[in-house]
Amino acid sequence: MIDRRFLLAAFAAAGALPALPAFGAPKAAPAGLRFGSPHAFSFEELKAQAKKLAGRPYQPSEPPAKAIIEGVDFDKVQKIRFRPEDALWRGVAGTDPIAFFHLNKYSADPVTIFALQPDVSGGQNAREILYSPDYFDYGASGLDPKPLAKLGFAGFRVMESQTSPIDWLAFQGASYFRSSGQDGQYGASARGIAINTALSTAEEFPRFTKFWLGQNGSAATVYALLEGPSVTGAYKFDCVKNAAASSNSSGGGAVVMNVHCDIFFRANITRLGIAPLTSMYWYGENERTKAADWRPEIHDNDGLAIWTGKGERIWRPLIDPPQLQTNSFADNNPKGFGLMQRDRDFANYQDDGAFYDRRPGIWVEPRGNWGKGSVQLVEIPTEDEIHDNIVAYWRPDEPVKSGDSLSFDYRLYWQDAEPNYPKNIARAVATRIGRGGMPGQNPWPANKRKFAIDWQGGTLNELQQRYDLTPVINVSNGKAEGAYVIKVVGTDRWRSLFDITVDGKGPIDLRCYLKLGDKTLTETWIYQYFP
């Protein structure tokens, strides 16, 4: 899988950018962006281009200056800085400047980027931003810019304001893109599409090869052409920063993206992933035995949340499994799914560099009829935080064949909680596992494990300590016993505890939710435990 950790580090390494040339007539070299001749642009023309390309064999391009770019490693790329005075829309009131990324060994394929302007007829004109090494300060990198005259950009990032050194949106590498969300911290990424993820054959990584950029105040519109051996596509991203905070989110407003895509297939697809999300999970409070590092927890996100088509809310804590695994959650017209970071307490991470407590969740809200399929969760074993080892996406049930086309609309929320979460339903906010049995028991039962699930919010907040809440528990292998529910003293949390008797070495699937009489108080907690 692509090492997105490097890309995020590169964002931070770009350093403080001063005020970022207004888009207009090209300036004389060497200062300022240079542009190609204007031509008309529309999404329908982009869609037609993608469809036409799908009828032809895929033709991969050879990366320029390949030998040189292979040497632009992590250390070297930190010494290459984009000149802020050359940013797109620098100095244009009411817009956010756009800076560009240099090619490197981790993102070696150039993209073509166009700037959009309205024309007199009400349409849009596009002008290619002509690449030049003059846009970059190579500093102490040791690189000679002369052989890099026709290199091309690796991607782009949208800055917070005309004077801010911080960016809130970035596209770089294959079809990856990301936002810093409402707390201003990069974490998980989204992708345009996933092809054959976690199969015995190699995963395919189609990439965005061309971008068209438009902007209106705090909103940025990105059009993109997707190309790969098995697929082409036309994408439109309407991105709004600091949108009004959705219900049950905290802090400032979320970053919201409305996404539309038309996808055309050159080949049969074994496993298609729509609205894929990519993240990192090493260990959390549920896997303390894997805490090789001194920090208590290390993860971008701690669980997969699902809102099913029938209205059930599901929470599946992430794990670092002993081997690669894919879990499928069948559904029909899902209302949403996402990789979330529910634990937002700095004390549980103790990391003042990566700030895992500020990492955004990404919630996918399908628009229109998505039909039957499944939310799939891929978990890959890892021994470090530098690798993305978690993937989640929607897989349609209908087989995808060469010559087919599909269209999808969805909304992405980059924020710290799921939007539109019901006020009367509590969330599972922590999962802990230890040896089963009772304190003082000697010897301890070797085949029992205790599960403690903390719940918070909803109707539970209105209840005083009582002992008639019922945990409804299902176990796929073995049995649950000794279950009870208490309110955690001095907090607004409730805790359900139970033991399971472990029988065999295979994974054990568990489900749990809380009831009071006939009333369901919580979402459904789902877990996969490996003895």
C-alpha cells in the first residue's frame, strides 16, 4: 500500500508559508505562474473524455527524470519548498491560495493542473498551469533544477487563507486526498476508488492524472480525471471548509465535500470499492498487549461506524489482526459509514507531535440509491505507525464487467463525530480486555477473558445508578457469562462487563448492546477477538 505517512510528513515539512500571484495574465519569467491558452471546460466534456479513454487500452506514462526523482527521499523533499509568491490566486481577495507539491520517490507520477475562470457566456474557461522548476526553492537539497524543466507537479494543497502557513485540503498520490478537518490535523485519507483491495492478486491504484481547480471564497471545486488499467472516471469535488458544525460534533465546523463520480470500466473487477477510506491503527486500549511503544495508544481512528439502511447504528472497534482480514457488513442503501476517532483525550495518547487526539474522522453519507452491497473493512497487521493498514469502502453486490459504467453521489464529513447521530442512543466509547474471573480467584481460569465496554451519551445521561440495565450479548464461539452493567463513579459513563469462555484458536465474533426493559439504549457494539 502507498505510504501516505510520508506524504503527510511532507505537508508539515513545507514549513511556514508567507502570504501566498493572483490568477490572471501570465507574468514574465521567472516570477509568477505561467499559463497555457484558455479553452472551454465543462464536467460533461470531462465525462465524455473519461468514457472515450475507457474504450482504449491503458497507456501508462513513464515518469520524467525518473533516476533523479528516485533520489528525492524524505530528507531531500523537506529541503525543497514551493515559493509562496507563485501560489495560484495569491493576493485575490476572498480566495484561498493553492500551492503545489514537488515530485518525489513516493509520489513520482506528474499530474496536469488547470485553473478555471468564468467566461462571458456563463461557462468556464480552463488554462493549464505550466510547470517550471522556478516555482521551487531547492535550497540545500543539492538538486540541479535544469534537468527538471519538464517535471510536472505531484499534486496541490489549498491554504487556510492568504497569510496562513496551514493547508486544509490536499490531493497527492494516486487518487488520494485528505483534509485536516475541524481540528486542523491531518490523519486518515480518502481515495477516488479502490480496485481489488486485499486479494491474492496485486491491488490496482488508479490515479488522478488531471485536475481543474476553481474556488469561491471558502469553497473549492476540484474536477479530476481518473485513469487506471481497469477503469477511468470523471470526478467533481465541491469542498467547503468550516461548514456549520453538524449535530453531535464538537469544536469548530467540519470540512464537507460533495462528491460526484462517473466511472467507466475497461476490465472486469473482482472487488470494487466505492468511497474508500484509508487509515492507520496500531493499538488502542483494547489491545494493550501490542503496545510496544511508550505511548498508551497509537491510531488515526479507533473504529468503524455504520448506519444501516434499516436504521441500526453499529460500532466496530479496530484491531491489529494476526493476519490480513476482510470483514463484510451486508446492507441495502446504507445511510452512512466512516472511520472515526472517538477517543479525543490527549492523556490517552501523550503525543504532542502527531496529535492523534485531534485526528479527524471521515464519514461517508451516500446520496441516492446505492442498492445492495456491503461495507467492507480491511485490517492489515502492522508493527509501526508509519503504514496505512486500515481500509473501509462500499462494495456493490452487482458484478462489474468490462464496458460497464456506474455513477455515485456522496458527501464526506471530516470531523470528530458522525453527523446526525440520534440524541437518544449512547455510543460505545472504550473497549478493554483482560483476564476473566474474579479478583482473588486462584488459580485464574486460563480460558476466560473479560470484556469491559464503556457507553456514553443518549438516554444513559439521564439515568442515575441502577442495576436493571440488560446487556444483550451474542458470541459466535464459546459463551458469555457473569454479565452486568454499572455506572462508572464520578463520570457520565456506564460500563458493561462480561466474561467469555474461549474455545479454540479461531476468531470470536461478539455483539453487545444495552436495554432497559424493551427500550434499546445504545448502538450495537461488534468485535472480533483473536485468542
